[in-house]
Amino acid sequence: MKKRPSPLRPFDLTRYVGSEERGIPARYTPAQLIVLSAGAVGLLAALAQPTEPAARAAAHLASKHNRRRFQPRLNK
């Protein structure tokens, strides 16, 4: 007998950004959340395109934009 997949649950943002009221520590730093959200926006832009070449172009543009925006810092 196969196990049924669990039903979808609402997304709980407090699990990622933390919540002082609920005593939940943040899973990611604020900088990590910004980078994750930028990647998600690029993915959504690519998925919204009607054709595969357009999706690739949108993903490439989002990646290029994020690389300019988030410059790596060298540890000194």
C-alpha cells in the first residue's frame, strides 16, 4: 500500500526569517535571504516565458543582473 503524499501546507515565512514572538531563530542571515529571493525572482521570470529560448534568455539576464549586484567579497 502506497503512502499518500502529505497535503500542501501554507508557507511559514517565520521559519526562514525567524520570529522573536514565537521564539524561532532565523535559519538564514538577512544577506542570505536577499540572495535566495533574487534567485527565486529570476526563476519565476524564466518560468513565465512562453517558449524555451525566451526562458533561457530570461534566466541568463537574471543571472547576469545578480552577478553584477552581488559581488563576492574577498576574506582578508
